[in-house]
Amino acid sequence: MADQAPTEQVANLHLDDVTGEMISKSELKKRQKQRERDAKKQEKAAAAPPKPAKKTNAEAEEKELTPNQYFEIRSRAISKLIETKDPYPYPHKFHRDYDLNNLVKEFGHLKSGEHDKSRTLCVAGRIYTKRASGSKLLFYDIRGNNGVKAQIMCQAQEVREGAPAFEKQHDHIRRGDIIGVVGYAGRTAPKTKIEKGEEGELSIFATEIILLSPCLHQLPDEYYGFKDQEQRYRKRYLDLIMNPKTAQTYRTRTKIIKYIRSYLDNAGFEEVETPILNKIAGGATAKPFESHLNDYNMDVFLRIAPELPLKMLIVGEYDKVYEIGRLFRNEGADLTHNPEFTTCEFYEAYADFNDLMHRTEELVSGLVKQLTGSYVTEFTTQHGETYTVNWEAPWRRVQMIPALEEATGEKFPPGDQLHTDETREWLKGVCKKVNVVCPEPQTTSRMLDRLTGEFIEETAVNPTFITEHPKIMSPLAKDHRSKAGLTERFEAFVCKKEIANAYTELNQPFEQRLRFEEQARQKAQGDDEAQMIDETFLNALEYGLPPTAGWGLGIDRLVMFLTNNYSIKEVLLFPFMNPEQKKKEALVEGAEEPPHVHVEGIPHK
């Protein structure tokens, strides 16, 4: 009997045609009924209309695109809006009637959840962040009115009558776009902040958003920012968009120039303009840019200094004149030099270099105090060394020749012998003794300049006047009234760099001609920076230049020190850059580009 039990069990099993299994009758019926139900569901689903595809977040997908892909897709989308004008993405006008600078002052009293709908505000700015909280609530962070940040809160139920639908207003807007906002002021009421006893954020509650100018490119990521130094210089517009510190630097620059202009105006100076194109490059020791004037078939030079024409105006009965403008010098470019740069030069009749030392202290110290609220600032060099600078008057004064004698341990020839060939040969030996290298041409003035840079300028962290330069270094300065061979000249240095140069002006035409001739001799020796003989200026001197003092200040250098930027490119909106294509061509084919190392200035310039 026991042997028959398994046989009976097998006899009671039934084949499942679908799976090929042998199963009990009850299990088979259960499976067949389930299959019938599944078949009916499939028939019903096949007969039903297709479900709409789930809407994807286009902006989220766009974050995964490469910059080129994003630009192509965005350009096509904006081109379509241009064609359909629904909406037109480049409207002619948006009436902005509210300054975001006043938002906190006028509406800061609002508490969480409070609004002021009595006043409609029309503001505009660029979108820096766009955040969604569901499909009916959006937040934008914009910057407008010269970089003022404001939060824009957009709710579907707040869309004003006559405005496009909520989705239509926002679907085509992306980060970086410039938008116009119509709305009212209020303060948000997030539960998380209220629970902590904090106020919500003061915002503009939008009733309409209008696209004013789309951004076709992806803005750099908020977290990583736009930090590549060379790209920042080449794309200053993007640098200003992404880095508020950059914009602050240039606004500080504007304040500095305004202060200087106001000081001089209040002191009775008159602002004038002198030519950029000159037949002779004079007024400074520098190598000029050359050009050609076709109509006159004449070679001309971009000005290296406005000094000579400004002094001609003093001859012409102006008592005090100044000019703030660009100069052009075809010399090296580095951390502290750019081929074009901005200076302020003024000339004051019946003053001397002692008067101008006092005026320099008064002007610059007052400027620093006005700008920073203190006389003390900090400046960090390329190598991370930080200087604490005290700009308060009086400034330190150092006489050049005595200081060089102390530094080198050598007694210098008398001042009236410094121009001789014997002195030049002697200076070569001094430079060799103290290990100061002066490249050719080794003229007396160049070697003295090198020695000064090595031993005096290096001590000038706080503002310092280096005074009484030899005549051979100062072709336009007046002889010192008591020291033969020297001049009444000073240079002002801060953080080891020159910021100003001034002297009692040479107004004796016979001596001026001799000085120009000495410069011509230096040019013949190979010094491209030596000055030329300017007969027009000499003729003006022959009509009589009153006792006069002249002064020049490097605006860019001063801005560098007062904004704590060691590179001049950081304080010029559009510094001159080597074209990228030429940089690539200069590299050996297949070689890697060497790392770019900035140089700390042309020595002692």
C-alpha cells in the first residue's frame, strides 16, 4: 500500500501548458483565471488613448550639456522667439522706476508675511539663481542697479490681469537672463525661519516677469565661479558679472579719480586736453609707439607724456593746469606695467618742488582717509608678503646721492661731473662691486637708476620721497639752487614702487637745449628711451615760462595699492592681452604650453 501512494499523487497532477509544469487541479484553475484577468487588462489598455508623456525638467537636463551644446540649443530657442515674437526676447524699452538700493531703507520695516501692495515697483536685473518650489512657485535672485542683490518671488496666483500665463512667463527664462519685474515689496514667511524667531527675506513679489535680454551662454557654476585669471582679463564683462569684487575695484578707481579731480578743481587748477598724436615723443624718458599720418605723409608718435604742451599753456598765461588721461609707452608689460596707462599731470606757476611735496602729501593722504576712513592700509605682494602702509603726512625724505654713497661705500664724483665718460666708467665698476646688473646700454642715468632701485626703492614701503636727482637723469628739471649737477626733483614711492614724479621745471631755454642735446647723445649710444630735441617747446620757453613746478601721478599704481591688487591688469578694465591665436602659434607644434609666471615689474621703473 505504501508503494502506491506516490503513483496516486502523480495521477492527480495536471499539465500547465504555459509553463510546462505538472501542478494540482486547483492551482491550474487559479493560474488560468489570473491569465484571463491579465488578458482583459491588456485589451483595455490597448483600447485606451495613449497617456501624455511625463513632462521633463528641461533646465535640469540643460545642466548636463557642454557649453557648445547649451549655446546651440539656447540660440535655437531664442531665434524661435524672435520669429514668433511670443514673447519678443529683445524689447525696446522697459520702464524701470525703482532703485533697488532703496529697498531695505523703504521697506525694511515689514515683518514676515507682510506686504505693501499700495505701490507697484518696476525693477530690472540679471538672474544669478533660479529656484523652483513646485510648478506654481519660483524664486529668482537678481542683481541690478550696479550690483544690488534682490530676491524675486513669483507665485502663479499673483499674476496680474492682462499678463501672460505663469508658465508662459517663466518657461523660457534661464540663469543669466536680464529680466524686468513688475511687483510689490514684501517679506517672505518660511516656517523654518519663523520657528527660529528669524524674519523672512525682504523680496519683490512679482506680478509679471518680462524677458529683456537672454543670455545665450551658460554662466560659470556658482560654486566654482569664474576664477581663471587670464580668462577674467580677456572676458572682463563676464568677470564683472561673476565677481562682485572686480566691480568694486573699478568703482573704487572711479572714486579715486573723482577725488583727485575735485581736489585740483578746488585748488584752482583748470582741466585741459592735449594731443595724443605728436610729431616728437617728448616729456618723458620712454620708448614711444610710432604711427603714420597718411594725409600729411608724416610719421607720428603716440604721446608718452603730456608735459611739454601743458608747460606751453603755462607760458600762455594759464597759472594752474592739469590733465587726467592715457599715455602710451612701447616698453615691457608685466605685473606693474601696461602699454597704455592713466596718469594725472599738473603744472603750477610760481611753485617749486618743495611746495609739491607738501601738496602730494595733502592730496594722497586726504584721498586715503576719505576712501578708507584711515591712513593705514595693507598691500599683499605677488609672493604673499603683506605690507602695512601708513599714508599719513609727513612722508620720509631720502636724498639720492648720499643714500647711494652710504649703500655702496663709495664716494660719488661731484654732481657737476656725473655726466662725464669717466664717471660712466667708474659707475660700471661700482655696479660690478655691489652685484647690480645694468643691461646695455650702460649709460650713467641707467646705472644710477639701477642702483637707486636696488638700494633706496627697496626701503620705501611707507610713502617716501627720493629727492635731488642728478641732471643727467632729469632733462626737464631745474638745477638745484645750491647743489651743482643735481636737480630739484622728487619721486614718490610706496610699497617699493613709484607712484609720482615731480620737479621744479627748467625754464631757462639755453640750458634746456643743452639737456636735449645730452639726451640725443644718449640716444646715439643706443638708449631708445632717451628724449628727442623739441624745437617747438624750446621756442615756447624763449617767450618766458614763469617759475613753475610740475607733477605726475600714476593712477593705476595708486589704485593697485589702495585696492590691494599686485597686478596692474586687475585695475584696468581692458588690459592689453596677447591674442590667444598668436600665443598658440608661438608654441612648438606638439609641445605643452609652459606655465605662465608673472614677473614682479620691470626693475626699478
